[in-house]
Amino acid sequence: MSVEQVSENVNGLRWFKSSYSGSGGGNCVEVAAGLDAVYVRDSKALGDGPVLRVGRGEWAAFVALTVE
């Protein structure tokens, strides 16, 4: 599996809040699709928190598992 924490500038990405995240501001996960990877971050830690980069194939497999 190809998952790594990135330190590159990801501000140019278009982030989306996960539909599984609560609306009360608690556990919020955001994702953004890049050309060759999907990026994941905790919306409560914007700017300060880590960003994970996941390969598109691995992300597709993960999403397929979560919707079964």
C-alpha cells in the first residue's frame, strides 16, 4: 500500500468534506484528488496538521471496502 505523509504545498487542491463526517464540527475528514494521488487531512488541523497522500488505486480499494 502506498500511503505517506507529505510536506509539499497542497493548498492548491480542492478539498471536500467527507459525507461520513459529522455536522457538529467533531470528527471531520477532508479529501482532495490530485492527478496521481488522493490527499486526506483532518479539517480541525488546517494548516498545522499532517496530510496523507494515498495512491489512486489504494484509495479506490479503500472506498470499495467502506461501501460494502
